[in-house]
Amino acid sequence: MEFCGTHILSVKQFERSDVDRVFEVADNMAPYARRERITKVLEGAILGNMFFEPSTRTRVSFGCAFNLLGGQVRETSDVKTSSISKGESLYDTARVISGYSDIIVMRHPQMGSVSEFAKASRVPVINGGDGPNEHPSQALLDLYTIKKELLSNDRQIDGMNIAMIGDLKHGRTVHSLSQLLLLYDNITFTLISPIELRMPAGIVSELTAGGHKVIETEDMEAGLNDNDTVYLTRIQEERFTTKLEADIYRGRFRLNQSIYTRYCQPNTIIMHPLPRDSREEANELDNDLNQHPSLAIFRQTDNGVVVRMALFALVLNVADKIDDSATDVGWYTQGRF
Ligand code: NCD
């Protein structure tokens, strides 16, 4: 794909070589993300960071990624304080904000809304999550993490076994990740969810048609066996009509130290897009795994910064100029990584 000036809306836009390019640029971002060096390659550029749904790490990491490249960030993060609450259309908001920004990241509760917004935008738009549909930057950072974690054990993405657990119906992260994995060969997907919250049938058919093996089950213990990666997700309460309806499924699947030791392989990678629901009644991923070497959840969040830096650099066409303006940092930076 030609990254320069392109909207990043769906993982379906990516070929395997595009993913490799993102990962290669992300690798080059490490010294900047670790605060060993500073670049000003996007000095003067403005990111319109528009989040019309709750977000902590996606919003902040996109913002930090832009700052780390030398750019500035303008946040719109509440429907109530934006003109959308006055009935403004996505078209008008896109026309206006794209006049103030060089690139826009947008999250919105409606499926397809970010694509609609992008059509009216005069600058590139990155999808930060459109309802239950897609979350392409999360899928890229998840895959980047999987690749690194597997490589440290001499394994690779092709041929791996991955279990996805939880609300697979509404979880946009698992929708995007599984579709991105279509670019690889011979993967076994074990999809563990309540029957009502199964992965959409269209995605399951695509995986099967792509030559991958798909097992759908409600039996978590059996499904955990023999996986390179287990990817847990939260019950997406905000997609249910009432909290009571979501409560039916909360806490159905839980991973903790004893279940991991009993059913997983010794080095199965544990992933979660976060936030994990740590309330007693949910607790899908227990704190007793926090020190476990295979727990990759905070490596995922760290990787989110370099992957998002790479997307900005590619779309704004500065990926080969990062080091040109680079200098060393002058402040205390020890101990962060
Ligand atoms: C996810 C999301 O918003 O889709 N979070 C994230 O972006 N890291 C997952 C979730 O909210 O459960």
C-alpha cells in the first residue's frame, strides 16, 4: 500500500509486506520512545485526537506518539463538549477539524462512522475504534507484540495457535486481530466465548476460507491447552442494552495463576488489549499473574507507542527522516524500560 496520505481505517487495507514495513519503522522508533533520543521530524504538525468514546491508552498513546515525533496534539474527547452534541453531522465536523489538523485520529461508538468521517476529511484519518467493528492500530500493536514474544522463544506467527477468550461478538480488537492474522499461514484459532457472544460468523468463514483451523467452544479449560498465545477480552458492557444483560456473562471466563499453570503451556503468552475488568464479579485476568514472565499486557501498551509512531511517520511520509533532526536527551530517563 502507498502509506503517504492514506486513511488507516481497516486491517483489510494491509498486505503482509505493509505489516512488515510498519514493524520495521516501529523498531526504528524504540530509542525515541525510550527517551534515549529526541526527534523533531513532525515539528509544527498538529494531530486532531478525537475520541467520542471512553479511552485511556489508545488516546494517550496516539498523543504521546505524535509528541515523540515533535508534533502537537489537540484533544476533543467528550461528545458533550463538542458540537456533535448540538446535532452537527460527521461531515461538517470532519470538514472543520481537518482544516485545523495535519492528521486526525478518531474513535466513535458507531460502526462505519470513522470511514464516513474520513470521506469528508481533507487530511488522513486513523481509526481509533469504530464501535464494535474495527481497531486497526490495536491489531498492529498486538501482532507486533505476538511476533516479538514468539521470536524470543524461537517461534513464529505462521503455524501458531491462538486462543481468543471473552466477548468475541462485540470486541473490535479481536475482530481486527483475527482478520490481520489472515495474512499469515496455518493458524489455529480457538475461540472461547459464551455461545451468544461468538465471533461474527462472517469472520469465522473468512478464517476457514483462508485455510486456518477454527475451533469454537464454551469450554475454557479444554480450549486453553496447546496455545502459543491466549488473548483475553472484557465483556463489552457498553454494547449491551442494559448492564444487567452484560452481567450474565461477566466472570464466565477467568484466567489466574492456578488455571494458567494447570491448563496452559509453560510459556503461553498472555495478552489483553486492556482495560481488564478487575472488579470481583469479572476479574477476567487476575492480578496474581502480574509478575509472570509470559504476561505481555504491559509490553503491549509500550509497543502501542512505537507502532503508532510508525503509522504517523508512514502516513505523513517522514519515516526515512526520523534520525535527521535527532539529538540526545538531557534529562533523567533511567529505569523506565
Ligand atoms: C479496547 C477497545 O477500546 O476496543 N481497548 C483498547 O483500545 N486498548 C478493548 C476494550 O475496551 O475492552
